[in-house]
Amino acid sequence: MYKYLLLLLLLCNTLFANILINLTNEEKEFIKNNPVINVGAETNWPPFDYVENGKYKGIAKDYLEIIEKKTGLKFNYIYGYKWNDLLQMAFNKKIDLLPILSKTPNREKNLIFTSNSYTTIRDYFYSINKTYKTLNDLNDKSIVIEKGYIYEDFIKNNYPKVKIIIVNNSLEAIDLVITRKAEGLISNVPLIEYITKKNNISTLSPTFVVNTENNLYMAFRNDYPILKSIVDKALDNIDQLEKNEISSKWIDSYRTVNEFTPKEKEFIENHKTLIVANEIGWVPYDYFENETAKGYVVDYVKLILSKTGMDPIFVSDNWSNLLEKFSNNEIDIFPAIGFNEEREKKFNYTQSYINQELSIITKKSKFDLINIDDLAGKKLAMVKNWNSTKRLKENYPKIDIIEFETLDEVFESVEKNTSDATIQNTLIANYYINKSYFNSLKILTKVNIKNFDTKLYMGVSKDLEVLPEILNKAINKVSLIELETLDKKWFNSEKSVVFSKEEQDFINNKTVNIAFTSNWSPISFTEKDKSYGLGYDFWKYIVDKADLKTKIIVKENFADGLNSIENKTSDIIVATSKTKDREKYAIFSDTYYKAPIGIATLQDKNYIPDASYLVGKKVGVGKNYTAYKLLEKAFPNIDFVFVNNIEEGLSLLSNNKIYALVDNLPVLTYNIQKYAYSNIKISGTTGIDLDLQVMIRDDYKVLQSIINKVLETMDPNDKNLIYNKWLKLEYSQTFDFSILWKYFLPLILIIFIILYKNRQLLNYQRKLKSTKDELENTLKTFRSLVNLTIEGIIIVSDDKIIYHNNEFLKIFDINEKKLLNNSFYDLFDINNIISIRDIIKNKDSQTYEIIGLKDFKVKFPILIKSKKVIFENKLSIILSIIDMSEIKNKENLLIQQSKMASLGEMIGNIAHQWRQPLSLISTAASGMKIQKEFNQLDDETFNSTLNSITNTTMFLSQTIDDFQNYLKEDKDKKEFDVNSSINKILTIIKSSFINHSINVILDLEKDLFINNYENELNQALLNILNNAKDALVETNKENRFIHIKSYKTNKEIIIEIIDNAGGVKEEIIDKIFEPYFTTKHKSQGTGLGLYMTHKIITSSMNGDIKITNTKHTFNDKTFDKCALVKITFPLS
């Protein structure tokens, strides 16, 4: 039965065969002899060419699938190799095809490439450092490049001072950049966005463009030119709609800006419009014409702002006036500006988006200039205040620079010989020469100006700090298709059309009404309310080139269209021919296509060499069609039968009601196949050609001139693209479904009825097996994942462990046997603040820090979290446990490091504090000795001096005791007075405060006793007071003070320490307690002091500490910026 089904399917496939491209016999033989083509698929170049979840995906894969359908080739994808390995395999002919890559000289020696690229990418330099603007800024710095990537040789050859780090893939490259082991990498937006989004990386952004157009091709082993030919034909046959779908699927999905920060979103919300500078005469980039801002730059600004939700308002003036308006804050954005150091003081720059090419322009009669050096002693006309003008003045002092306000004045000066030459953008020069100076000026040669950056940026007001990053994000979302559209509109200089003022006025002020015939395919027709056809594509080309405004009015028949032209309710018909009667009310464009008038008959008729064989026969022809006009004039004796459209004519012919049907040959061919008339054929041609032209109402001669100018400048390649699209397609042969109904449908029904039940049973069995396999794999995956985690995982039900992972046994240093022989609760210290039973009962899924027991004996700190789950159909508790031993040890080490960091300063304070007492003792002892020598030492003096020495010695002893207490490692809580701690620390460091003229004000409430760790509070206070002292020392203020307050509320004891050193900067106040964060020089601080202070107060002493800025009054003077440290301890 299956054999019969297979036979039927093969037969149907043959009947429905879709031959899409013409292959030579040699190409067909190649496909027959090479049934499978091996394709080297890269695994990690998304979205172009990559493997995900074991499947090959990407732009290249989609193109290859289309090629398979169009050619009959079959591709076998080989992956699992690095890119460099795939290249070598292709070089060695172990792989037949590489699907997507750039050309390099080395690759072209070993491979052959498709004739045209099929996609293009723009490459950027990505970095965390946003100050880089060109590759020259990276001299003596390191960048990352993937092994085998084209930029490896490019950097080595062109930027030898840039250091290269080679990696295997893009993720490795990104990792080196974000860990600051390299300055950046070169890549493209879709690839980087795919990887960064997948791996949750947000710190990387493009800083400048490296290559605006990196063309990508398919490449083949060099002994397979026939394979190249087949693939070339297939790629040429892929229409724009298919290309757009692929681009939309893989690239354009990245073009919506959706990662604005909250600050950027707020800016956009508050700035719905931005004022943008528009220069008067910088054609075709940025100019003002007919009260409208125009040009590539204007369209680009509109494009990127549309991606942000903001709109531009253009202010038009000459360059100097625009700069002055910018200085007066009347303009937000300069849309195209070069970079220099002076401008950097006024502007914030976006990344570059245009690269200029400069040329020398001079009179056609001049032959004494070859390069820029020949301009020495010559007069060079330049625009005032332009960056290029400034660089020329700086670097070429021998050139006589003459400055003008506008480009019009510059070119006029060269033409009138008041200047010898000018140096301008090549595209701009082409425009001006073609428009006004074709007979007098010429472009001499391309030049480079020393120290002139040819890249153009957007310059943004310094007041709008957030705007440059918003614009950069929008620039990076501009797709290649959008860029190509802009380039095609503004930079197709070879065939640029220059319109007269009258023509330009018509273009600006008129809307052209088109009478469009909806049923004359493939010349002009509609489908789903959209217009198509050869004639329509030519008209669309004219509209794009001339920037015409149009409105389509669909006409059901051609006669209605002619009437609308005659009565001037419509302005043009896009596809018809000139006849004498039509010339009474219409004028015509030049011919854009010659089509023979063909003859269609039934299959049983013989070949018809020309229209004379139709005399006396019934011949169908469109009513008022050009074909009728031409044939009626040449062969009036033909019996013409008028039809409303081609479909009606084919129906009459198929039913043998007319002998033949005549029309444009492509129209006949297209529609016979479209409507599947198997009994109709093309039997010959009439010998008369139809000239396709645009028909125009007779009072629109200016429109005729516009259309003809565009047609005259139309590139032959553009014409061929349209011809190939509509006339050289191999149409799918539509099957005559009457055969299916008569012969095959009953057989198909019988087969499907028999197979239906069998298929159901097979599907059911397959689903059962698939479900079982999925469950088993899920369980295996779960166990593997749980055993890979660094956490100990256990599942508890009815106070018994029903599952555990290997890490749990390692953490608790036990084996399964011990675990089974002991109670689950024996694994935890019974003295924990919260018991393990309470943790299990809680439903809040919080994390708790408690004490566990290794091997049921040795205490160690753990983090534990619980959650209720259903496991093996039972309500259970899953516990996640992390060993905190190493973390706690490191934390204690940090505390000790912080403590030791304070010792040096404390010893210095004590040494200074001891100087006066030691001097007193020395003086007293020396005095007694002298008095003794002169017999003047009486008992009263002796006793008084000894008492003074004793008291001084006790002071020194107390200082040593306080220092020893600070060093003690005791961790026992006791009740103590917080004021006592304050006074002890001040005793140690007060001499340092005196030396630096710092007043200490004490405002201490009595009897503030707490039960806590006194020595840890001492360390915290010492850190805070030392920080306050250091901050005050850096200021030059008089009245420097530290105010210390202590007081009690109903629930808390509070210590406040206020200094007037200027407060803490708002941008760092949230980071002040982070480890290793310091505002001091690295030689003066470790960044651990306040971090450990915070840890002591909050974690060890269960208190709270906050730092804020406040106002404070001292000596009747108010200080606006003071730092307030507030420490709070609960009374209970």
C-alpha cells in the first residue's frame, strides 16, 4: 500500500513541478552527479551562521534552504569545528561550500566566491571606554580578534602599533573586554546584541564605525565553478520580498531601541522636539530648498529620532550663523560636524556615521595642479569656520586660504578665477559641477588633509548630557536596508538628475493622479489592494528618482483610464502606447519597453507567422487597447471581438468562441499559465511591436520632461532588473485540476481512509514512547544539575531525608550510612537563634544564617533556605544549604586588616601625646638634680615634684591600657557606657586633632549603657573619627570642628558625629560602605575602614549606621555642607 502511495506522490510532484531557474545541461549533470553538497557551518556567529540546541540556524541557512528549493541541490551541514578549521577544510576540498564570509586576498587564492554579495554588515569597535574615536587612538593598547577573522591581517598591516589578542569565539572576546584585559573588539550589532542579551551583559557598546560596508558572500572549493554558477543563478532569482523577510527575521528585529535607561526615558519624555541645525547649501548632505530642509543628513536625523520617539525642528542658516546660534543655546544638535579639540569644549559628540572623501576642484583649463603640495602659493577657496579650512591653515601655511560664507561663493570664486582651486567633499563637488559648472570646472584628484578627521559626527549641546548616548543607541539600530535606501536616494551621483526650477516647482507642489489598470498582468495589475507589474516598477523608479508625490486611482478597464486622461481627472497612465487619436488629448514619454504583439490559439492550431493569417477570422482583443489600434490600422479585415480584459478573452478562446486572442506577448504568456489553460498555446506573433510609454495629459509638458530626464539617466542594469523580474521568470506550471478530479481524487480518498486509522495508532504509540523518554531524560537532567551545583540540596518529608545531592554529603563531612543512622535534626546546632524546625515551617522562603555540625560534631556557619514542593506525589520541603566557613574566615581577615591599618596612625597619635608628659618628667627630674647640687631641694619641693611625676606616669599608663584594650581580641558581650568608648578613643587621638586645629565638641547624655561588644565599638569610632580628621585636613577652612552627640530615645541609643569638611558627594554616597572604595590616594587609604565599620555596627553589634549630608551651626556660623554619621543601637 505504501508503494502505491509513494508512486502517487511522485506523480503529483511531477505534475506540480516548479522549475524556477534555467540550468544548462552541464549544471543539471553536476547536480545529478553530486547529490549532496557538504557545507561548513560555523557554530558561534549568530545571527548569520550558528548552531543552537543541535540545530543549524541563521541568515545563511535561510538562503541555503531557498537555493535548495530553486535548484534541486541538497546540502549536508558539517559543524563542530572552529572557523579557522572550516576554512582549511574548504581550502583542502574536504568541504564544498562556506555559506557566509568576507573576501580576503588569501581566501580568493584558495576559493571562488559568488559573483555578488548577498548581505552586508557594518562593523564597529566595541569598548567600555567611550573616548576612543578611531583605531589610531589604540596605539600600544590591546584589542581582541577572533582567530581567522579578516581584521587580524587588517590591523597588522594598517595599525602595527595596536596589540592583538587572538581568541576562539566572540564570547571569549567580550569577556576579555568587560574584565578590562583588553580595550575592545571589532564586531557587528546583530552578533554582539545576540550574545550580550543571551548572556545578560550590559556594559559593552559601540564607540565608532570601523567598516561601513563589509560585504558577505558564499564561497566554494576552487574546482567547483559549476556549483558557483548554479548558486549565482539561484541568488539572482531570489526576489526582494524574500530578502526582506530574512532580514526582518534575523537583523531588523534588533533595530528597535528598547534598552533606554530610566534617565534616558525621562529625557525623551521631557524633550519631544529637538532643535537641529540645517546648513543652507551643503548639497546633497544638508541644505535648504523651497522652504524645506533636505539632504542625506536631514533624512538620517529624522530616521534615528523616529527610533527614539522625538521629532526634529530644523533651523536653517549659513555655517557661521548656526555656530553662533548654538553658542547662544538656540540649537540642540549639529547633525554633521567634524571633530577638533576646540569644538570638544562646546560639543558632546556621538559616534561617527559618515566618512567623507575629499578632492581638489579647479578649472578645466588648469593643468599645473597634481596634488595638494602643488597648491603652495596658490589661492584656495574654502568655507569659513569649517574644520577642513582650519586644518589647511594649520598644516599648509604656504597655501593662500580665501574664506567664504557659502559653497556657492566658493565654486563661483574658482570659476571666475579669483581662486585657483578648492578642496571639497567629492559628492558635493559632483553635484555643484553637474548642476552649474559642467563646462568650466573639473574634479582633479582625491586628497588627504594632514590631521583632518574625515569622519562626521553629531555634535550635541553640553547641557544635554544624556542625549549623545540616546542618539548612539538609535544610530546602532539603523539597519543596512535603511542605509542602502538613503544611499540610493542621495548618493547615486553617476546618474543624478538635475531638474530645472519649473520642474522642481512641479515636483514640490503637484500630486500626480495615476489611472492604474488593475488586470493587465504582468504589465500593470493589482493584488490585495497593492499595485504590481513591469510598467508599475518603471513608474516607481521614476517616482523615487524625481521625488514625485502620487495618488493611484484603480480603473477596472482600460477605456475608463483613457476617459479620465481626456477629461483630466487623471494625469497619467503608466503603461500604454501612442496612437493618433490619443495624441489629440495626451502626450507621451519616451519608450521604456518594446513588446511584440503575440497570437494565442487552441493547441490544435498550426504555427501563425504573422497577423495576415488572421484576416477574416474572429480575433479577441482588448477594447480600446493599443494592440487593437495598431492591428486595425494594418489589417482592417480581421473580425475583431472586443473583450474587457485578458481573463475574459482567454475564457472565450478556451471555449472555441473565437479563433485567436491577441495582446502584448508577455501578457499572453503570463496569463495562460496563471489561469492554467492547458488547451491554449502561443502560436506566433503579429509582426507588430508595442512601444510601452507613460501617457500624460496634454497640459503637463513639464511632467513629460521630468519623466524623460529620469528615463534618460536610468542605468541599463536597473532596466534589466525590472525586465528579468517580469519577463524572464520561469513561471510555475499550474496543474489542470479537472484531471485530478477525474482520475486521482477517488484513489487518494481510498488510500487516505485506509491509512487514517493506522496513522492514528502509530501516532499514539509514538507519543507514549516520546512521553516516557522525556520523563526519563528530565529526571536524569534534574539529578545531573542538582549534583553539579555548589549548594547542598536535600528534600525532607515527614522529618526524613528522602533525597540529597553529593555536595550535601561533602558540606557536612558525612557518608550515607551515617546519615541513615542519625536524626536529620542532629545536623544542626540546637542553640541556633532560629531552629531548623521553624525554618521548615516558615512559608516566606527567606535565607537564614545558622550553625551546622560537620560529622554531627564540629560547628560551622551555613546559609539555609527552604521551600515547599511536591516530590514523588508527597508534600515535601526542599532545603538549599551553603557552607559559609570560607566567607566568614575572609570576613574576619578583613576586620583584622582594617584594624591593623589603623595602628600606624594610632601609634603616631600616642607618640605625640607622650611628648609633653615625658618632657615634664625630664624637666622635673633635672630640676631636682640641680636643686640638690646647690642644696636648695627641700622636702616640700621634693614631694611635690615626685607627685607630679607619679601623676604624669599614671596618664602614660592609662594611654597604654587604652591602646591594649583596642588590640584585644575579646568577643564577649558586656554592659558598658558608650560615652566611655567615645572618651577612650578621643584620649588616643586628641593630640592629632589639636595639631590640625580641629575643635572637638562633646554633647554627651549621661548613663547610656548597652550590652554589646565595647572593643568593636571602639574600632568603629576610631575609623569614623580618623576619616573625619582626614577630610578636614584637606580643607583650608577656619573653624574646623567635629561635633559628637550621644543621646537616648525610648527604643534606641544614638551616636551622631558631624564634621564640616564639605560633606560627601551625592554620586558616591551610596558606595561609601563598599569594600576597597576610597576617595583618598592609594598610598593613604585601603578602602576597608568604613566597610569594616559598617560590618561591625550592623552584623556584629546588630545596630545601624548611615551617612548623610546636613547643615550645622558652629560659633554662630552655619555650614551648609556637613557630613553626619548616625549610629543607632536598640536598647533591648
